[in-house]
Amino acid sequence: MNGQKVNYQKELEKVLNRLEKEQKVPALLIHSCCAPCSSYVLEYLSRYFRITVFYYNPNIYPESEYTKRILEQQNLIRRMEFKHPVSFLAGKYDKEKFYAMSEGMEDMKEGGARCMKCYELRLREAAEQARAGGFDYFTTTLSISPMKNAQKLNEIGVRLGQEYGVGYLISDFKKKNGYKRSIELSREYGLYRQDYCGCVFSMREREEQKRQEGKSGAGILKGRKPAADKSAQSLS
Ligand code: SF4
């Protein structure tokens, strides 16, 4: 992809069309950051794949938040209906790995170099699991968020896919109203939706934004796109 502008949604559609023609239902490991982000992705991709949702998010702080998000993820899988089976796999809560990775980058803003490393940390574990489990493909729900860099996610995923010998399913799930649909599904299932990305640094950044908004009386998050649903302003 080498920095060229790629329409990742179109590329994904090509893969899905080919699978349909070949009448294949491959095994896909999806790294999921949270239930709301996964809702649309599961609705969309479970028509084409046998899915295992892989919950590996050592970035999340505090532990109570981690527990909340993982339970909500399991709860959603139990409640949704799918054409092909969807199962769940919990990764380790490797907090030390995340803090070792982010050392020296604690003060960076969301979207900077720390986040690229954070994507890679989670995708690398997903690639390892996909190889160990004999999956045909792996991917992540992260590209659904307007706050996430789809190009970087796809570049990292494709590179790791080559390293681990497992196909990376490229995506930009926010396209085709994917983000909007995830908000609708979150509302329909009454999902818990966090208002910060996940790590302690993003939590502090969010708190600071709220303080600033309080001072200026602004209702819209600085640096964040206003969400369609004001009760749930951020996806991880
Ligand atoms: S802001 Fe989000 S993506 Fe960036 S390091 Fe923190 S948890 Fe990871």
C-alpha cells in the first residue's frame, strides 16, 4: 500500500465477493476493542466468516473498566444472532507490556506515535493467536472509530500478516455508515459505551477536555468528532 490512498472498504468488498462466489466460509479471528465497536463488525462479517472474537486490550485502565468492557463484549455475543457461529477468546491482561511499550510517550496526544505502537501491540498478539489457531484471516474492529487511523491499522495488519503467515483482512469499518450503525446497535442492545479510548493517558486527556469544555461552556469535544449520539461520545 506504500502510503498510497487505498479505499479499504472497496478492497474488503472484493474479498467478500470472491468468498461468496467460491462459497467459502473461512475462519476469522477479530481483535475487538469493545462491544460497541464490534457490534456492526459482527453483524457485517458474520455473514461471510466463522468468527472468533479475540479480546486483547492490555491498554485499558483501570482494571474495573477492563472488566466492564470484557463482560459487555461477552454479553453482546450471547445476545446477537448470527448466520455463522461466533465464539469468544479472552487474551491476557498484559498491563506491564502496555506500560513498557508506552514508556517515554505518556504525554503524547491520542492519535500519535504511542497509539501506533498500541495498535501494533494488540494486532501482533492477534496475529500470533491467528497463526496458533490455524485461522484463515485476522483483523481488528478498531478501524470503525473515527478516532483511529485506518491507513496505519491496515499497514500494520498487512505487515504482521506477512510476518506470521496469516491473511490480514483489510478494512475501514466506519465506511458505508458502519460507525453510525454501531451507534444504533449500541442503543438497541443498551451497551455500555465509554467516553475515552482506554489507557490512563487517554483518560487524563479526556478529563482535561471536559474541564476545558466546562470552562468555555462548549458542548463539543475538542479534537474529537461529535458523535451522533450525545450519550455516547467516544468509541475506543
Ligand atoms: S489513546 Fe487509545 S490507541 Fe492510543 S495508546 Fe491509549 S488506548 Fe492505545
